[in-house]
Amino acid sequence: MKTLTATALIATLLGASSALALQPIPGSITYNGHQSRLEKAPAGSNFFHTFFGQNGEQVRETYQVNADHSVSLVSRAVANDK
């Protein structure tokens, strides 16, 4: 019974992590399924991308370079100066 409960918990957590993943927005490097690759950047390194969103707010996203040199969106901050 404990094994079944542990398996169910792990499956739930794995499913939740992908469901709660940050989705790209217009202006994001990975928006619309675009896959960027950084050949010279070391895996695990982070970089920032700053742009203005659709409502004029400043958006700063943090990306991480994966082992295959693709990038993943890991965080987003929106500055609302209004």
C-alpha cells in the first residue's frame, strides 16, 4: 500500500511540474514553439532577456541553458510602473 501511495504521489508531482511550467508569451525567446540553441554557452548557465510586453510593461525573463544547448524559460518578472 505504501508503494502504491508513493507512486501516486510521484506521478502527481511530475504531472504538476509540467502543468505549472512557465509558458512563453509574445516577445519571449521560446514563444510559438521556437527552440533557440546556444552552442558556446555552458550547460547550466543562465541569461536574461528583457523586452516590453503587449501592454507596454517591461518584462525580464531568465533562461537556463540545457545540456543539449537548448534553452528553457525558468522565471519571469514584470515591472508595472503604472
